[in-house]
Amino acid sequence: MRRRVLKSRLLLTLFTLFTLLVTVSMPSPVCSAEPLRVAVAANFQQPFKDIAAAFTRETGIPVEGVFSSSGSLYHQITNGAPYDAFLSADETRPADLFKKSFSGKPFVYATGSVVLWAEGKKFCGAANWREVMKRKDVQKVAIANPVVAPYGAAAEAALRSAGLWNNPDKKWITGQTIAQAFQYTATGGADVGFCALSSVRAAKTDGCHYDIAEAPPIRQGACLLNRTKNRTGAERFLQYLQSPAAEAVKKKYGYR
């Protein structure tokens, strides 16, 4: 009888230890916690979604992106918006946030390109983007607002360099983000558009795009925001943003 009691107690003890080990080894249920909120430049929307999803699968930490122009997001951050990190489309705004003590030291997480893109095949076959812009049947041209969107500023620089900026024959369709410029072109609101290469690759359209050698490469900076309430999680995400897995996603969408 005593032997059976001791055996039962031993089994109970082993079961309790096993339960504790399983509990400790299981990942913390952080998905129920408040997600990280990241302010993301519009050009990086689809790569961000892919990277954030992979990060959450690996760590259990949920991540939300808020997408807009870099200028608009910068304005929100300096006015107290509760973001944990900022992924800009330029280096200037993250550097300015660091200088004003809104953030940690920024770093370059991607280098993007602006292209001239058209839906369909009508404008395919030209020698270069300048030849397309000189066509008389290209009347409406989409571009992101150069004041708030770095991709729009890069497009303006290229147009000025090519002597095509002040053209009375063209009607400029201005979006507040580079994503809007792509949308205007995709829906027929513009004949062609200056868009992010990443948008063209994400959409997998039947149209064609032209590289723009005159446009400066767009070095995109990221930073951890000092007002974050989840510093550890935000730091882990920014580290993951520079991981080989994240680099593969960026390369897929045309970033260097």
C-alpha cells in the first residue's frame, strides 16, 4: 500500500515538473499585447507588411504600420503621435528627429529608386524616360508632392536636370505620397507616373517602366522613437529590419 502511494506521489511530481517545463518553454503570449506602431513611408508599404509578418511569426510581437508621406509622418511625430519607430523615405527627417532628441541615432535601412511607369503597353518601346515625356500623347503626369515626399523630390530633380520640369503641355497630377502617384497612373488618372520601383514590382502589372539615371538614389533612414512604450520590442524589430531575411524581401522589391 505504502509503495503504491509513493509511486502515485512520484508520478504526480513528474507530471507537475513536465507541466512547468512545457509552460516555460512556450513563447510568451505577446500577440495579445499592444502592437508596435511604426510610421512608414508610403513607398515601403508592401515590403514592410512582408517583413512585419515574418517578424511576428518569429517573435510573436505584433506590428502595425501607418503609411503616409515622410513629411506628414515627421509632422505627426513632432506633434506627439504615439509611434514606436519611424521608417522614412529620406535621411534628413530621421537625422532631424535625432538632433531634436525625438529619437535614437538613425540608420539607413534601404536605398530606393524612382522610375517612370505606365500601365499597359502604349508607351513601351521608347529609348528612355525622356523620350516618353516628350511624347504629345503623354499629357497627364502623376508625381508625388516634392515638398513632403522624397520620391517626388527625386523625380523633380531628374526633370529639372533633363530640362523637362517647366512644360506647359503637361498637366501634373500631384499626390501627397508616392503610392498615390502610382494609384493615379494605375487607374488611368494619369498617362504616366513617377513611381517607386517597389510599387511597380509589388503590383506585377503588364505595363512598363523606365529607370531614371538623373534621379538621385533615395537613401531611406529609420530610427527608434524616444516616446516608445515598448523599447525592447521596437529595438528587436529595427534589428530584424537589417537581418538577412529582411534584406531578401527588400531586394525582391528593388531596394539596394
